[in-house]
Amino acid sequence: MKTFIHHLRATLRSRTILVQSFIIGLAVAVITGLLASRTKEGLLLFASVAATAGLMCHAPKQRSNSLRTVMFSYAVAVIMSIIVWNIIRSYPLSLSLALFIGLFAASFLLLLFDIFHAPALTAVMGFLLYSGKLSDLVWLLLGVWLVCIGIKFLWYAASEELKVEHFVKEFTKRHYGQ
């Protein structure tokens, strides 16, 4: 028990956990403000962006958490959602089948193009369930991108292992936070 308490105190003294938690909370707050709703699709999108924030802070050098990968994966999520949404308008499909088509196609493309970021699959569900105008999905995508860029930049600024001058390299294919 004494070891656990000592470890807990040492961990809390470290600013890393506080900064990570702050950044994750900030990401969810910003997306909540962008959506301004408490709908099921909004909750899925909140969960998706919170998971992305957590992954980008916890494992910033992982290839699946580079800004390039994250941004492309969310773009695929929106594109597949729009395509499936248009199919649903033309051919009445069950929600389960629509979700299967959207998730299968998005997963396939993410893996094919080596841009797999798991929370983007949750975003596919959120975008598919979205009941607003399709053009709003593009604005949501831009909002998610801006939040992700902000999260990653904050992490570069707060982290001792990453250098702010390398931030721009996050958008390149071969750079993964190093």
C-alpha cells in the first residue's frame, strides 16, 4: 500500500498526467461547443475525438497518432458516411446494414492506405447517424481537424520528449512525432 501511495504521489507530481487530462478535456469541450447537441451521434463524435486526444497525448510518436494519419482517417470517415448516407436515401437499408457498409468500407480504405486510426471508425458511426445537412459534416470535419492540430501542438509545447520545431513534420508521411 505504501508503494502504491508513493507511486501515485510521484505520478501526480508529474505534470504529464495533468497536461494530458487537460488536453483531452479541452478537446471534448471544443467539439461539444461545435456540435452544441446531446444526441447519440454527438456522443459518438465526442467519444471519438476524446479517444484521439488521449492517443495523441499518450503515444504521440505512434504512427497511427500522427496528424497526417489522424486527419486523413477522419476525412475517410466523413467521405464514407456521405456515400453511405446517399445510398440510404436511394435504397432503404436498415441501420445495421448501413453501419456495416460504412465501417467495412472505411476500415478497408484506412488499412489499404496505411492511415488507420481506430477512433475514426467511431466517427463513421457518429457521422452516419448525423441528422443535419451533409454540408455540416464538412464543417464538423474541419472542426475536428482544427481540434486535433491544436491538441498535438499543445502536446508538443508541453512535452519534454517532443520539440516544437518538429511540429510541421507531423503532416508528412515518414515523420511520426520524432
